[in-house]
Amino acid sequence: MDSQEQFRFVEWPMPFLAIVEVDLQNLFRSRITYAWLIVGVFLQVIRVLSAPWGWGTSIIVVQGLGDFILIWSMLIIGITASAVSSEAGELADSIMSKSVKRHDYIMAKFTSRIMYVMTIYLLISAVLVGAATRLLENDYDMSGLVAALLLVALALIMLTTLGVTLSMVTSNTVITIVSLLVIWYSMTIFLPLVDLEFMSPSSMMNELLDIIQGVWNGEEWKIATSFGGISIIAMFLSILYFSIKDL
């Protein structure tokens, strides 16, 4: 490998990493992040401390994780809906000047938004699980508890990827938010009605109590596969669409 090839190898990920770094810095410096963390941690602590006598860890953890599916999902929708559409002007200038390649930009957006959502999720969930396992009756199975946390994480990753995808397709943030709300709550409410429960976040929440207690029904792999598959397909189609999109 000559010096020029080495330089290209080192240079290739730099635009990608730079976009990820800047995007994460902007996200973590926002007031929304501090408010989300403070309110999220406060709610989990109050939930654990106010739990009725005799309640076990599993019930409280399921309730706490449900906040991300029912409440914090709306905040995630707002954050991801502006991932690309809010930077349309700067993006066109950067790509036209060839300083940023299209696949670098869109993959950086997926990466930064997923990292951001997962960081907030893990911090709040760590407080929830830590307090619940110390202060409440331990009726959980460790492998089931980990599996439950991973399933909810996959659901949030799916929502994040759909948000970035729609933000790229539409130039209007409001339209993106409305579309995401319709998709998310359609998946939550209507998929169980057409025998697609394994793709529904609400049906997953109904399974979490048994999973945390170590009771498996064989549907867990379908849930994980469907959430992961939707995320991968959304990313793949986004890259294809973005490569031919007229900026």
C-alpha cells in the first residue's frame, strides 16, 4: 500500500466522523436533553419509591420501559424528524462542493441519532433497573431482564431509523412528525388486529412481564427480527434514495 492509498484509507471516514461528532454535540448541548434526563430519572425514582408493598421488580421495570414506547417516543419523533430536513440548505452546498459524500452524510445521521437515543435510554433505564432491583422484591430473571431491555432498545432504534428516513424523504418537518405519529401509533394499535402482533410495540410491552420473569413463549425472536429488519431495510432504502435525490 503506497502513501496515497494510506492517505485515502485514513481520510475516508473523516467526514462521517465529523458529522457524527457535530450532531451529537448539538444534541447533547440542547435543553431538551437536560429536561429529558431530569424528568425521565425523576419519574423512575418516584415510580420505584411509590410502588405498592409487595410489588416486584418486573412490574415496575415494565411500567418504566413503557414510558419510552408511549411517552418518550413522541420526543424521539420530534428529534429525528428534523435530522435531515432542517439542514437542507447546508447539505446541498456541502455535497455540491464535494466536501461531503451523500452516503457519509446519511449514515452519520443514522449513527448520531441512534447513539443519542440509546444513550438517554440506557441512562434512564439504568436508574430504573438499579433502584428497582435494590428496593423491590426480586422476581426477575437476569437473562429475561436483559432481553427486555434489548427488545425495547430495538423498538426505539426502529423508530429512530424511520424518523431519519422520513426526514430525508420530506423537506417539511411538520409533515414528517405527523407521518411518524401515524406510522408509530398505527403499528401500536392496528397491527395486532391483522395478526401481526410481533411487529407491534404495544404487543411487545404485553410480553415484557413474562420475559423479565424468565417465561419465554418463543415469540421473542420474531419481535427482535421484525424490529431489526425494519431498521435495516429503512437504512438501505434511505441510502439508495438519497444517492439519487435531487438536492
